[in-house]
Amino acid sequence: MLPMRRPPAVADIPELRMTGPWPSKSGGMLSVPFALSHARTMDLFDYDRAELDRIPIDIRGLRMFVLEDIPRGGVGGGEFHRIRIEVAFTVKGSVRWVCEDLYGGRREFIPPRDCSLYLPPFILHTMEAVEHGSTIVLIANTLYDADDARTHDTYPVAQFRALQAHYGRKAG
């Protein structure tokens, strides 16, 4: 099923720069991995009503998850989301992200630790740990219950390729 809104392109993936570190009252160092303006935050929570109506459960929300101790060469993702927006940042090691859009665009990122990626819906994304023991943190605008597939909003490469074939014909 085609999306109702114009899907984003890989050019729409911003790299968000961390600020800091600064000395804190605790004696430790304070860093801000990402900060979004009110308008950008509202974009994060601007759910496509047509996409929400496709699923029988309300998954709107906010969550953070951590992928820890990824071995060198460990691959994750290889998927896209129709609703979910993710902000991803590396807290240890190094991770390569390969992102594709429905128009045939492709970008690779190896964000430094002072940079986050803002991954919109309809972007196929795959990550690979460049260093052993890499750890990434992701913040998502959807809830998730591992035991309830209706909350997963995760779709395989084959579905992405079918959508990409449609958009490739229209763009070409």
C-alpha cells in the first residue's frame, strides 16, 4: 500500500550535532547529544493519520532503546518504518549507517560520537558495527511491545523494494 504523504528522501536525514561537554555541578561532564526546536519536535510527533489508521492499535508515544556490545561486523536494521521516526546516536565505538529512499537515493553515514542521525519514516536503514563493542541509543516516536506485532511498525526490504519500484517509475 502506497503512503498518502510524499515520503522523505535521504537528503532529508539531518545529522544533529552534540553540544558540550561542559563541567557540571556534580564534577562530571555534561553533554547534550541532540536538542530539537519546538517546531522540529512537533515534526517528530506529526504522525501520518492514514498510516496510523492502517494499524488497529495506537502506537504513538516516546521511547528510548539501547543496542549494546555489538560485535564488529554485527548488522542490524535492514528495515523501514511507515510511522516511526528514530533519532540514533553512538555512545561507544563506531557504527556505519546505510540509508536508502524510495526514489533511489542512497547515503552512508559513520556519525562521530558528537552527532546523531534523524531517521524519518520510509527510509530503509541498515547499521553495521565498525568497532567491536559498539553501543547505540535510539529514541523513537512509537511505543513497542515485543509480544504484540501490531506495535512493531517494521517492514522488510522486499516491501521497500516494491514501493521503491513504484516511486522509481514515477520519478523517471
